[in-house]
Amino acid sequence: MGIEYRHFLVVDDARWKPQADTVSRVEQVLRAWSLGDRPDKVIDLVRGEQLSTETSTTSAPGRGIAVIYGGVDGAAVEKLAGPSYYPDLNAADRYIMSTTLIVGDDYRLHTTADSSIYFEVVEPPLDSKGRQLDPIDGEYSSALYADTFAGTDVSSPPVVVAHVAEFAQKNIGWAKCNGFWRVALVIDFGKDIPGFARGIHCLPAIQFVHDLSEAFRGPVLQIGEFD
């Protein structure tokens, strides 16, 4: 047991939609930063089925897929995240447990495992006839997001309010947040908590964030999460 940390990089733009090359563009960034070469597995989030890692990363992601890359050790971790939370930990002993790209047309409500931020849906999305949509039942279970709403045939996205606990105000690097997304890169540091988690939850590798924003073709917002 013990505290673990995950870092979310999401496109905070309600109008953003994935393109056929979104996954391959992100993979190029991961490869350049030694964070992943080929995914370990790809999961269709609607059907809960494992897909071919060859075809699913070179085509449009549809309503939603999770592209899961394995762990990374050593200097690449420190290059991305800076020194460890634990001062006696050497760069060679650093690790990332996994990196997951979640992308698709559906809207996914952000979740946090601790009590620092709570995202409240105040208005669900409306379909093209102005009717409120309910969350999708029976989708593949993932701890990386909360409810999912259909992202096709909608006239407006959900309206979500972020409630930030007073003790966590010092950790957020944004003034406002949609609270939902269609794409997120989730870096799971596990128990190798990066030192920046003490302050604002933003990766010190500014160039990586820029490269990812270019790959997404959208603005990147960062959210840290303790578990």
C-alpha cells in the first residue's frame, strides 16, 4: 500500500474531435521521449474488446479506445518529470508504471481518486433534438474517467463544474477546466511520485507538453491525481 500518483494531459476544448492520425501522432511523441514504442494492448471502450495493435493505431478511434503502453525506467522518467518526491532516489531507479492514451468521439467526465477535486455535471449534453442524454451504461470499466456521454448527434456538450478543495488550490495550474474531455494521455507514476507533485501539478518538461499539444492539435491542460 501507499500513495500513488497519476498525471493527466487532456485537450480542454469542447469542440475538439479526434482525427485518423491522432494516435500515430501521439505515439511519435512518446517514441521521441523514450516513453513508448508500440502499445501493449488496445481496448475498444464501448464493446470492451481488445483490438489489434496494428490496425487500431492507424485509423480513426471511433467512439473511444484506450491505447496502453508499458512501463519505462531510468533517465527518461527524470527528463520528463524532474527529480523524485523522494530525494534519495537515483535517476536510474525512477519508473513510470504505464502510459495510456484514451481518445474517441464520446465525452468522458474527468475523475480524481482523492478528495482534492470533484467534477459535477450541472447540465448533461443535449442531442440534436434538444433532449438531455444519460450516461452510457455498460461501457468498459476504467479507473481513468467517470461517466461517459455519447459524443455524436449532440447539439451541446455537458456543462461541468470543478470543485477544488482549499488545500489543493496550490496544486492546480489552471483557472478553469471543462471537466470532461475526448482525449487524455495518462501517465501513471505509481509510487514513484515526482517532486513537482508538492506544488503545481505541471510537468517540468515544457517541450514535451508543447509536442503533445502539437500532436493533439489542441490546447493541453494538466491535472494531477493522488490515489
